[in-house]
Amino acid sequence: MSYKAPLKDMLFNLRHLARIDEIASLPGFEDAGFETAQAVLEEAAKFNEQVVAPLNRAGDVQPSSWKDGTVTTTPGFKDAFRQFAQGGWQGLQHPVDFGGQGLPKAIGAACIEMVNSANLSFALCPLLTDGAIEALLTAGSDELKAIYLEKLVSGEWTGTMNLTEPQAGSDLALVRSRAEPQPDGSYKVYGTKIFITYGEHDMADNIAHLVLARVTGAPEGIKGISLFLVPKFLVNPDGSLGKRNDVQCVSIEHKMGIKASPTAVLQYGDGMVASIASSTGPGAVGYLVGQENRGLEYMFIMMNAARYAVGVQGIAVAERAYQQAVAYAKDRVQSRPVDGSIKASAAIIHHPDVRRMLMTSRALIEGCRAMASVAAAAYDAAHHHTDAEARKQNQTFYEFLVPLVKGYSTEMSLEVTSLGVQVHGGMGFIEETGAAQHYRDAKILTIYEGTTAIQANDLVGRKTLRDGGQTAKAIAAQVEATEAELKRQGGVDALAVARHLAAARAAFVDVVDFLVAQQDPNAVYAGSVPYLMLAGNLMAGWQLARALLAAQANLSEDAAFMQAKITTARFYAEHILTRTAGQRAAIVEGAASVTALPLEAF
Amino acid sequence: MSYKAPLKDMLFNLRHLARIDEIASLPGFEDAGFETAQAVLEEAAKFNEQVVAPLNRAGDVQPSSWKDGTVTTTPGFKDAFRQFAQGGWQGLQHPVDFGGQGLPKAIGAACIEMVNSANLSFALCPLLTDGAIEALLTAGSDELKAIYLEKLVSGEWTGTMNLTEPQAGSDLALVRSRAEPQPDGSYKVYGTKIFITYGEHDMADNIAHLVLARVTGAPEGIKGISLFLVPKFLVNPDGSLGKRNDVQCVSIEHKMGIKASPTAVLQYGDGMVASIASSTGPGAVGYLVGQENRGLEYMFIMMNAARYAVGVQGIAVAERAYQQAVAYAKDRVQSRPVDGSIKASAAIIHHPDVRRMLMTSRALIEGCRAMASVAAAAYDAAHHHTDAEARKQNQTFYEFLVPLVKGYSTEMSLEVTSLGVQVHGGMGFIEETGAAQHYRDAKILTIYEGTTAIQANDLVGRKTLRDGGQTAKAIAAQVEATEAELKRQGGVDALAVARHLAAARAAFVDVVDFLVAQQDPNAVYAGSVPYLMLAGNLMAGWQLARALLAAQANLSEDAAFMQAKITTARFYAEHILTRTAGQRAAIVEGAASVTALPLEAF
């Protein structure tokens, strides 16, 4: 099943919601206006449609495989990644100083969606490399930056994030990996890390592992965790590759989905790799990133970037599943339309429930894409605006949106990929059809880089309660302003959307008031995920409401597209925003029943 | 991961909701009171926990395999099925005249849940055999009954349902398989059937295929379809097996889940099987079931039984996933409880969102189980009541519930199996954990035996609009009576449930009014699945409300269990019933936007 990048929708968002021309007025982004965006997106579309997308099914059928510590990726991946690197795609958003293109996140996010739609497993390698680059940019010494950044930005080398250990998943306080300072200023790192995406592979010459570990004598808990860069191969002063480091891939996981993406168990410093162990004794050579005991702080920078990107993965896999469902629905002939419009068996897209499934998918995808685009624009302004207050406001807005982009977009991807299978009927359950792969692939997205519950904790704790609900309320006021604009517009679609948006916004404010006033932490966290779903729903619906206004105002530009946007926004309001009533009730009226059942009754 | 049958909950439902002692007062069920139910369920639990459940993972790892027309099932399946047959489990609900035990469906349904929780793939074989038995009982000639029924009821032979063809899935009007009458009264059957569950296997000596085909010269469309019994092996007059019939399994499907259950492509009458072809020429020997051209009618009888059973499969796989999630949540230690109740990392079941996921699962399962139990009791009364009016009322009620048991319980199983993976975090995505299998297995349930949309069409068309909403309104009146009882009970839990039940019932009535008044068929069918979800939600929530009343009244009997039931009912009301507000709005206010987007915009 082929993939066609939704360029029109992406460019509509960039122009009307993310306002790329305003971003291009910020220092450093002078060349990043709409025309640049269009050119970059068209190139990305071509590359991902033609090179990356055709490898998606192969990755499912011939997953990456492990033998004797070495991982061989799916045939075709290595070559595609070489082309990806050569095309400059890894460096799209990264600084020009290190060989990147320095483009805004708003443009980068659209490209990241495309590569993920094309191939979720493939795209994980650059996604994690982006995280490593981000960490080094933030906290790496000049020396580390000089040695590693250009290679990572160019895609010659790749990066990983090493957080999880068998006993330490969501709870990083339990990390046990340790690091011993060496006389030369480096460290020897020891420990076992699991669930390391692309922790070992054959697509690049070297891998820079970013690893959380405790320096000998560091405090217990999260305040004693430091971040290290541990390269697969040591790097000589001239930049050439030296000895193999003492980090070994002892196995990769057998997973339900994203099978082409090797998920490694990495063993650091047990002397299994002879070349280094013989010369210096066991222990993986690592380099401290930033200061000791501040590892979690740096890791959070990487994670925020990665969380945003995983949210985009949700949009991406949903888009791919939706496209496949649409194609099948147009092709598969079964039963007469109920309205009698065709007097013979017709393509199933004529059946109202198939339309409902496709519209639900489309509305969720477009809503989440709009939200992600606006979040990216806020990130760009937060980093490039000349005005400190504007930077701060945009940063606050971005940080509020990150758990929603991650949590809501990935949860919606479960719904859309399930509908994608459902539209196919029995054929959807047959692996050769390909719809099932999206369903299996998507399920990791609500889990890795922080489960939906972890996102919800972040949303409730850091992003909502910490400032007494101020940010949340300020955003609600912006939603209200959009309602007023819709009413001024006055069309039947705008008014319908305004009404549902107002109800959803009121539900959101109710919930924020409830959470802020709540004394019982169990009641707060019992409602955290429903609150995330409600807030994500509202933010996505709000952006579609803004999209409706833009579409109405620019109807003549591309009438069919603009009219479809209006219809989709209205569908979202009527079918998705209306879910918020139940979510509000569950949170506000049902907090106690969540934890009322005694443990022994389970 | 082991399985423990939820006997207490099943027996509670039988006693207080299905009212097994009233069923036992009906003629033919004299020995089927509570004590019998208890004894049978305990035996079933033992058998399924010990013999069938341990084979579940094996079936996923070593699926049934095809070679040269022969299917070899997962190691252990054949022996387990022999024990299943010998234990009399196939015949539980079938007439004593043919070797069955003649027990009520209310008891049978609980046993069917157990075998499906134990092993969804395994349980499909008896499930389809039940359908074949039902069809023969309804429409088979005395001769066919004499030859086949005892063997099927005893589990010596198994049965299949052959509806689907490549071009005819939901739309049976497109069936092309044909049957030619032979001088001896038999037929020769020709055609290709796909998606035939246990269409070929090694677990029984013979297979009775029930096949839809058109007799030469029959009318076009669904009025020209007849039902045939085509045995894998012809049967000699003395009951011994004769020649191999001309039906060949040409392949089995490679599926996302229920991998141990062979899904066959069957080729009828192309002469590939030499033994029969040589003597009589090509063509599969088939025997007409009932009258020509009434095949669909008989098939619907089988399908109604099968649809109910698939609904129970949804409950079953959800229960299994829930049990596994509970075990993991009690075992996995990660992070401190937010309420400070434990000053160290604790089992994740202490975290409110894990509790929310487990309670959501539990409430959905118990609600659907209660609904299915009550539906089964209605079936029993519909068939055994001495009063014709009572029979009719019960039949109407049962028929209203069948699409809900099928549609709602299977849709909820997608939610629960997804939560089951989610509770496991990253481990859930690793196949060895087993949670992913339930997620993959469950997805077929919303598709086969009629997709959720097909169930919804049935609910809207035959069950709601045909009598102008009368049945639906009569049921709503019964719900209202329960609300009144809750208010009389007057406890804080009862009152909370009454309030949410009333709101959900009002939403239901609104939707029924909307559907009945609607002139545009597109608007009716645009809302059909949301209506099914709303109605299923209400019916399950209503039964839990009745359960709450029974638990309050019998608190002293088993205080911990009864209190858990009350808490679960309240959770359901606050967290699940509250979803109906959004569903109502989507149906009543959002009908037009479902089909508003022109086809070319997709």
C-alpha cells in the first residue's frame, strides 16, 4: 500500500495556524518562509513516498535480527538511511554551525510526520538521534560537541537514549547503572540497559549512546543520576574510529510491532568486548555530559523533544492507516447504499458507517496535526523571538501542549488504526493486507517516552497545578476568543462549531477548577488521563475551529480543499468535542470510585 | 499466565440477574437450578483452567499449519478437544434426545465464556459446531439429524459455517457458489469459500460443513440462496465414514491473532480430491438443509447463536487480559504512591491511573457479562416458557440484546485488551509477556459473524425501527423502574447510579425518537454504531444497577464480594454511562456531517 504525503493539509497548517511567515520574521529564520516550507515539504514527500514507504511492510516481515552481538536491519534500510543522511534530513532542524539546515520546528515536524508515515520503524533511528543531538547541544562540552555533533547531524553516526533498566521503567529513581571517574577525566560505565531503540544496528559507522548512570558515591534517587555519552567505537583525536568500546548488545526484543526497529538490551562494561577490555580492563568508556548529578534534567530536554516527536508518530501512523482504509473503501464493492442512490452493490465508502469511520479518523488526524503544528510554532517563537516575554509565553504554551501532543495524538492513533482494520472487515485481520501492521505498530506509542499516564502526570502536576491553573485558564480564554470569532463569522458551520467548542471549553475549565481545588492527590491523579484526553480533545478541536475560520476566509483559494476543511472541523466538533461531557463527569463526579475498591478485591 | 474462572461473578449473575431458579421452574429445565449451575460451572472452571488455558500461548507461537490440503493444529489441541468432547462440554446446551445435556443457555453461556477465556482459538471449534447443530435442529431433515446430530453433539465430529466468498462478505446477495440437484436427491456443490473457521483440522474424524450456495436456476440475490450440509467424509448407512468428499482446503490465512484457529479457504467440487472424483466425477456431495432458497433464513438462526457467542468471546478475552493486568499491577514495583501512603516504591496497583485502567476494565467486563447472562435467560424463557405471551416478550427482548451482546461486548474487548497492554508498560509490547496476544486476538471479534456496523444495522432496522421504537421504549421503561428502585433503596451509591442511569436512559430515548422520526436513511445509519454503543452501554449499566440492588440486599452473604459489586456498579455509572451524553449528541446533532464530505475529497 503506497503513501501520499498530505502536503496540502500540512501547508495549510503552516500558513494559517502555525503562521510560518511570522516565524520567518524571527532572527535566524529569515529564509524559512512559506515558499521554503513548500519546497522542503515537497522534497520530503518525494523522498519518503519513493524511498522509505516501500520498506514498511518488509520491516514487518523481515524484522531486524540479532546474531552474536550484531544486529542486521531489514534489507533496504541501510541504503535508505544513507540516502536520508545524504539528503540532509537528519540535520533539518539542527544548527547550521554543525552542518544542519537550522529550519524551524514547524517545518521539521511536517517532515518528521512524513518519514514516520512512510515507515515508523525506520524513522525511529533519526528520532533518537535528534534526541542525542539535543542533549549535546544543551549540555555537552565544546570538546564533545566538536567530536560528535557534526557526525550526528550529518547522519553518519546515530544516537540513542539509555534510560530504562529492568527495575527502572517509569521510575528513574531506581536506576542502578554506575560510572567510575578515571584519571583522564573520562568514566568507566557499568550496567544493563533495556528497551534501547536502535541500540545496535548496521546503518551507521558509530553509535553515540546517551546513558543515565550514577557516579560512585552519588546521592540516592533521581538527584544522583548523571548523563554520559558512551560511543560504540571510541573516536581518535583525528575523528577516525578507534577501538570498539565495552558495550555489547546481548539481545533484541521480540515485539508486537515496529519490528524492524531493533530494541536492544545493552550490557555496559562487563568486559565481553575483547578489544577494549584487553587494553584498559573492563568498563565502557564514557564521557560526562554537562555536570554530575544533573543527568535527569538534561534527559528531560531530550525527552521533551522525543515526546513531541512520538506524538507526531501517532499522527503519522494514523494518517497511513487512514489512507489505506480510504483506498480500500473506494475499491471494495459490497451491498447497496441505504439511500437508494445506487441500485446495485457499491463501493463501501457509500455506506454511512464506513463514512463515519473515515471521518472520525480524518478529523482526529487533522485535529492532532493542527495542534502539533501550532505547538511547533510556539517552540520556534520560544527560542527565536526577540521579546523575552513573548519567548516565555510561547515556552509556557509549548510545554502545556507537549504532553497533549504526545498523549492525545498517540491515544487517537489507537482508535484510528483500529478503525483502519475495521474498514477492511475480515481482510483487515489478514497480515498480508497491511492494516493490521499499523494497529500493532501504533500500540507502543502510548507507552514509550513516557506512558499516557506519565504524560498526564506531567500535565496535571507541572503544567496545571504548579501555577494554580493559570496557564490552563489563559489558554481557555484564547479558546473563548476563537468562539467569539466563530460567532462573528456567523455561518451555520461556524456557529455549530462555536457551540460545541464552548461546551468543551466549559468542561475543561470545570475540570481545571476541580483539580486546583482538590485536596486529595488520589482524586487528582485518578482524573489525570481523562483530563489529558479532554484537554487534548479541546486543543485539537480549537485548532480545527481556527482552521475553519481560515478556510472560510480563503475559500476562493482552493474551494474543494477549504470546504473539506470546514466539513471536517464541524464533524470534529459534533463527534469528538462532544466526548468531553463524559470526561468532565468522570473526573469531577467519579474521582472517588477510581480508588474505592480495596486492593484485595482485585 | 494462568487463568482463574470468575465463578463468583458468574454465579451471582445467574442467581440475581438471570434468576436461574425461575428458569429451573420452566418445563425441561427442572434439574437446572442454582445447585446444578454451581456444580457445572465448577467443573467447567477446573477443566478450562487446567487443560485448555495452558495451551493459549502455544497456539500463538505454534499456529495451526497447512500442508498439502491438511491442517495440523497446535500441539496439545487435539488431545484437549478429545477431553472437551468426552467431558460432554459440546453438548451442554443441546437436546438430550441427541446426547446433549439440555441445560439452559444461561448456564451454557458461562461455560462458553470460560473456554474462550482459556483459549479463544481453541474455543472457536466448538463455537462453530454449536452453530451447525443449531441449523440442523432448526431445519435439518430427520435423516440428516439422525446421521449427524449425535456425532456433532458428542464432539466426535465438528461443524463449520460457510458463508463468505471473495466477493461476498457482509453482502451475501453476492454469493456465487452453486449446487446441482442429483437424481438421488443429493446435490453437487461447487465454489470457493473463504474465512472458514476450522474449515480443516485434525481434531475430529469428520467435519460437517454448512454451506450457502445457489441451486441451478435459483433467483438472484438473497432469495436464491440455499443451505447445504457437505461432509468432509461421506457417511455410510451404518454411520461409519466413507469416501473423502470433493472439498479441499487450499490454504489457511496468516492472521494477526487467533493464530491457532485455522481460517481456511475451501474449494468445493473442483475434482482435486481423487477418491470421490474418480467414482462420481467432480463436485462435492451435499445435502439440502430445509427447503431450497431459504438458506439465509436458516443461516440467520445459526448466526444469531454465533453472534451471541462471539459477544461472549469479547467478555472472555477481556477477562483474561484483565486478570493478567491485575497480576502484573500487583507485582511490578515502580514509584511511590501519590498519596504518600507508602514511603517507598510500591506495586503499581497503588497508582490511581493504574486503578482507573483496572476499574474501567472490570466495570466493562462485569457489565457486559451481566447483560449476556440476562440475554441468555431471556432466550431460555423464550424457548421454554409455558405462556405464549411470555415467550414472545422474552424473544423480543433477546433479539434486541443480541446485537448489543455481540457489538458492545466485542468493542469493549478492544478497549480492555488495549488497557491490558498499557498496564504492562513496555513489557506489554514484548510478545513473551502475553498481553499483546489478547490485543491481537480480540480485533477479529468486532469483525466476524457480522461487523459492528452489521450488528448496528440489525439493531436499528429490525430491532428498533421496524416496530417504531416500541421495544426500545418498553426496555427504557424497565430501566426507569430500576431507577425508581435505586431511589427507594436510597443509599449514596444507589442514588449516584440512579442519577447517571436516568441521564443515560434519557439519552437513549432521545436517540430512539430521533431515529424513528428520521426521514433520511443516511442520517439513521450514520448514527447506527454510536446508537449501538449507547444502547449496549445502557443495557450493561442497567444490569449493574440491578446487581447493585441485589448486592445491597444480600450484603451479609459475602460482604467483600457484594461491596466490590456495588463499587464496580458505581464506577460504571460514573465513568462509562457518562459516555452516553457525547454519543447522543453525535447521533442527534451530528448526523449530517457524517456524509457531508464529497467522495472525491477523501
